Amino acid sequence: MSEKEENMKFITRKLIDLYKIHQRNLPWRGINDPYRIWVSEIILQQTRVVQGLDYYNRFIERFPDIHSLAIANEQEVLKYWQGLGYYSRARNLHETARMIETNHGGIFPEDYKSILSLKGIGEYTAAAIASFAFNAPYPVVDGNVFRFLSRLFAIEEPIDTSKGKKIITELANRIMDKSQPALFNQAIMEFGALQCIPVSPDCSLCPFENQCLAYSSGEVNNFPVKRNKTKIKTLYLYYFHVHSGSHIYIRKRKEKGIWQNLYEFPMIESETPLEWEDLIGTGDFKALFPFGKSIDFRLVLKNQKHVLTHRILYATFYEVTTEKVPESFLPFISILSDAIDEYPIHRLMQIYLEK
């Protein structure tokens, strides 16, 4: 056996040994239910484990299997997802559960290609389900694996390119223990999550100190390499919590985006910050609140910051009291004030109502 092959085998064995000692006790580990593994992977796509754990338990308690999720209405599914963000994940889960119920008799498909064909399931998630549920030898390459392997082998190809992803995936496949792929995949992901962390990892305690090319060159923080930086756009949102007697007004977002089909108060959006005098001078404000009506405005929350992948949002909330709403409110839904808890809302709405 060559030195290179021996080095690869050392990495494989060491990852598995470390995992057996240091693995976290999580409810989706040690099971082979593809449905629960699928739900956990979708939740963890954009969510830290600590945050996602409670959501996973609550979601599974309400929707313990494919059938219970498939027959639920979307509004309830979104309500149970509320606070996790990236709501397209929940919509895809719901739609795919219905697809499995209709096309597969409620049985989760077992082979990788069939899993990959399901809506909302990409290569990573398909590999995770195939590996963890069916012990199929597919490398599960998440952000933790990208980071660990790019440092270990000093991969200079950007990981946000097709070539970079292919290089990392091939490396993961080469060092995978094909006799126990599920265990290996959990091990390498766990190592990246706990030891080879994004910022300032403690390399002096790393068991791969002698193998890591990035460490030997003193360039750990330069890996992984990324080519494309996300362009961030800042938006300013002005919400109006309108009371008329015992009723308030909300609308369902129909626009494509992460908040599609969620509910919110009437809102005016701006690309620049607006003081009150500027806001009431806009055409949108005049259309929403025509002059001549007895309306009282009270500032409740100003410039609440909320960061999304491609957006930085600053939300300002006004409480509005009026005896009679103008005709401009006809497109909105009138509900009893305490009924808002029945509707799925996005994080900014949740923050305001909690305050």
C-alpha cells in the first residue's frame, strides 16, 4: 500500500473513531426512517442544530409520517415551520409528501435517482437520505465537509463552482468507508461541525494536524475558497398594524419569494430609509390612507433589523387606530385581533407581536 493510500485510510479510520467518542445525541441519528431523516435534513439546510432541534421535534410530533403531512393543509404546515425561515422548504416538503402519497403509495423511494427526482431534494439531500436510511455508498457533502476537505487537501478551486464541488465530492468518495457509508458520512460531517469550524478553529488539537495542507502552510483561514460573493440589497419595510374595533387587517403574500403564502400587515416597501414626513408623502401611503379619514398613528417599533441570504431588512411598525377603514383596505383580510395566532407569519411579524 502506498503512503498516499495509507494516509487516506488513516483519515477514514480516525474520523469514524472520533465520531464514536464525540457524536452528539440527536433524534434523527441511529434511525433508518427516510421520512424523518428527510425532514431533519431539510430543517438543517439553513438552520443551526441547536435552533433546529426544537422545530424538528415539534414538526414530527404533529406530522409523524408522510401521510399525516400529505393530508395537512399548507397553512398549518407553514405555521409549524414559522420562525425557521426559507419557507419554500416547508412548501416543498408538503408538496413532495403529497407526491409520494400519490405516486409511490406513501412509501419513500429507496434508490438515489428516484429520491433525487423528488421536488426540493438536491444531490446533497438525496445522498443523505440514501446513505442514512438505506446505507447506500453516496458521499454526503455539506458545508462542513466542503470546509474540512478543502483545508485538509488545500483545494484552491472555489467550492462555489461546478469543478470545485466535483473535486470535493470525489475526495469524499475516495476516503469513504464503503462498508459503512452512513457511519462515515455522519462522522465527517460531525468533525466539520465540531472541530474544523468556519472561524479560528483550534488546529493545535486537531488529530489531522500532520495531514492538513492548509495548516502546514499557515493558510487555514483562506479555505475554503469562494469565487462569488453574494450581493446584498438593503430594504426598508413600513408595516401598519391597523385596528378597527375588534378587528385587524392582514394580507397573504402571493409574490414569489421566501415569504410566499405567509401573512403580514399592510406594508410599504422602500429602497431608502423614510422618516415619518417622507413616508406620508409617498404615493403608496396616500393610496393606503386617503386624507379625510380619522386615523391615529403610533410608532411602536423602529428599524428592526433582519438579515436574509440576499437581503438586509429594516422594519418599522406603526399601530394604527381608526373607526372606519378606507376602501383601500378592501383587498386585505379582516380578522379578530386574537385570531392572528392561527395564521403563519414571517419572522419580522413574529418579533413585532412578541414585543
